[in-house]
Amino acid sequence: MTGLQAPPTTTGRQTPPGVEWSTEADVRAERRLDRSGWEPDGIPEAVAFPRTPEEVQQILREATLSRTPVVPRGAGTALTGASAAGTGTIVLDLSRMDRIVEIRPADGVAIVEPGVVTAELDRAAGAYGLSYAPDPASLAVSTIGGNIATNAGGLRCAKYGVTRDAVLGLDVVLASGERISTGRATLKGVAGYDLTGLFVGSEGTLGVVVGATLRLRPLPEPTATIAASYPDITTAAAASVALAEARIQPVLAELLDEATLNAIDPALRAAGAALLIVQTDGGPDEAARALEVLTKGATTIRSATDPASLLAARRQALPAIERLGRPLIEDIAVPRSRLAEAVREIETIAARHEVPICTLAHAGDGNVHPIIVAGRHGEPIPASAHRAADDIFALALRLGGTVTGEHGIGVLKKAWLRRELGDLSLDLHHQIKALFDPHGILNPGKALA
Ligand SMILES: Cc1cc2nc3c(=O)[nH]c(=O)nc-3n(C[C@H](O)[C@H](O)[C@H](O)COP(=O)(O)OP(=O)(O)OC[C@H]3O[C@@H](n4cnc5c(N)ncnc54)[C@H](O)[C@@H]3O)c2cc1C
């Protein structure tokens, strides 16, 4: 039924005229899951493909009247169940609102629709010598709307900030169908409460982003990429902390443990049991100082001006781990100074529960991805994998960190939210949700415990 004007959904509900819809089973099934592996009951009732903010308004007005749950969706790459949609829901697929409306080089801002693919914006900004800094590893497919709703991070966020740092203003359709603008198009501005910040990371539960004003930065020019191997992950993590202590701010600092190196290529392991890849863009002096710091305790060290060769191992990590079995990609963050402790403890957790864990970290900002290899693809996840994940979350909180550094809560981490936030804070979250979405139609059951 794609493209029909106002087809009835599978339950016979009328859909707003003029909006493109599909009730085809395969179209609905394609948008049932995200990349977390979490499966909702059933499949969504219909998929709407709005092309304008006015169409999003129409859909939400109707959804509020009929009390229909709506799941906003960009590219569906969430790793938490946040964009999964089950029985009785309507998927609001924003991928066709994909225009880069304007790039204003003199102001350092871009105005975009939510379905713009992250890498496309960065590429378009590049034509002006600018960049869109937040670079999740999914950037070739993820959308700006999804990035905003998850406050996505990435490799170069260590120096240039996460999505929240790049969002200056938003155009948002509320559950009622009303439309508001938050923030501004200036680099400074403090009028009113920070509603922009509130929407960033709210996982589609407070409103639907239909436009964004984003900050662009001068294109960083990497001056050096250094790959340092170490005898163990603790020494490698300590080396990344030593960089911070030496007041060196790398663009990226990626840490790979022994299990990850073995998964990619056992030959990589021969150079040392842990690899730290660091990129700087602060000129030759900073690069030389970084090399000096990283050399201490390293078993081998390589430096190149061509980053591609040294970053290849990092890019290959996830596909290599996926070849070992079903990956549960966890995502904690700890204060940078506790990184070595965190990765050491994760090794202990893997041994205690007898589950393989491959650890990757954005070491520059203390964001650790322990990837639990949870049995074979397509088979049920063993209880030991869940127990290991629980121990990892408890570890994050014990070290003064958080149960999610960049992927969000979705469905999978709801049980841990109360432990991190506390009762009073979580109750305030529910009050805020009720204020924006009194009938609970926006992505219900996600992001809040
Ligand atoms: C291989 C791989 C690598 C990844 N690497 C990273 C990484 O390095 N860093 C990182 O942070 N994440 C990473 N992720 C997770 C994921 O890509 C990010 O969370 C991304 O921001 C999701 O974008 P999306 O367009 O796919 O959003 P979706 O998955 O479609 O949606 C994510 C959330 O946003 C909501 N949403 C989507 N669009 C809107 C909108 N317009 N308005 C309101 N709510 C909306 C959805 O309801 C959902 O709650 C990775 C995922 C994969 C599969």
C-alpha cells in the first residue's frame, strides 16, 4: 500500500491524508528491529514516510487522538532496542526528510532535516573546509535525527565533542502535533531553559526532531597517527592517561585488547597484547610529545602521516568479533583516570563467567566497549553473558562512571537506570515525560525504567 492517500492501517484506522504510508508486511518487518538483537512482540501496524514537518504534525495529531504509539526511526542502527517497534505501533520513518537545507560557513552552522546521513553532512561541510565532528562508527548510514536522539559519540569526540556539543537548536514536533523551536543559530545564547539539551539523548520519547541547527568546526588536519603496542591492556590504558597528564589532547585514542587483536589477526597480537592508536592534529611539536609519552612501556611503536593504514585494525575490529559469534556490544564510561582499572576488571569478569569479552575503548574519553561474545548467532544468549554484562554495569557505577557512554538506555539497560539516577531523579524524568507526552504515545517503554 505504499504511497496511497490515507489507507486504513491493519486495524482499519484512518491515516492522515497526503502522507505516504505502507502497510506491506515486508516494509513493516524491515522496521521492526534495530541492531541490538532485541525483539519486540509482533510487528508494527504501519510505516509512515513523512517528507515535511507539517506531515509529522498531522501524524502525531492523529496518533494522540487515537492514542497510537509512535516509534520515530532514522536508520535503525540503535544498539539498545530504542528504535525497535512491535504490535500496535506506527513507525515514523524520517529517512526521507534528508535535505541539507543550508550551510553557512561564516557562521559555522548547518541547517538540516533529520534524515540526513551523518557522513553526508560531514562530506558537504568538507567542501567549505569545515566538518561535522560527531562521528559514530555507524556514520555511513546513521541519521542526524537518530544521532541527536541518542546523543551519539564517536572516535574524534574525544577532542571535538559528542552530538550534544554540536546541536545549537532544534525544530521539534511534540506529541500533540504542535511544533516548537528550541535553542538558536548563534554559537552563544542562554535565554530560557536548555530545552535543546533536554531533547538531545531523549531517544524519541519527548518529541520528534524535524530540523536541526548544527555547529560545524574547521576540518581537523591530522598531523600524526601513532600505533603503540604494549605487553598488556593495563599498560596501554595507563599510556592513554599519561597523554592527558602531559596535557596532550589527541583527536582520537582507540584501545584494543588482546582478544580483539586475536580476532582481527593473531599477527597483530605478536607485537604486544594491547594496541593503542592515537591521532593528533595540533602540529609537529604535539605529535613529537605524544610519541615520546607513548613510547614509554611500549613493545613496538609505529608512526605514520597516512592514518588509513594504522586505523585499519580499529575499523576491522567489530566485523572480526562478529565472526566469533553473537556480539553483545556493551557501552560504559568511566573517569579517564580509572580506565586501566576498568579494563583489568573486565578481564576478571570474563574469566569469572567464562565468556569471551573483546574490549575496545575510546580511551580519550573513558568510553569502554566490552563486547561479549554471547554464543553462536541465532542461538539464545547464555545466562553467563547476561551475568557478565550486569557485573560490567556494576563496575562502571563503582568506578564513578555510567552504564552508557553513547548508545543510550533503549530497552536493554532500563533495569540499570534507576541504580544510576536514583529514585528522585528518575521520578523527575517521568514527570518531564508526562509534561511533553501526557498520553505516552512517543516511543513508549523506551529510555525510562
Ligand atoms: C556498527 C555500529 C556502530 C555503531 N557505532 C556507534 C558509535 O561509534 N557511537 C555511537 O554513539 N553509536 C554507535 N552506534 C549506535 C547507533 O548507530 C547510534 O545510536 C545512532 O545515533 C543511531 O542513529 P539512527 O539514525 O540509526 O537512529 P535509530 O536507530 O533509527 O533511532 C535511534 C533512536 O533515536 C530515535 N529517533 C530517530 N530519529 C528521530 C527523530 N528524528 N526524532 C526523535 N527521535 C528520533 C529513535 O526513536 C530511537 O530512540 C553504532 C551502531 C552500529 C550498528
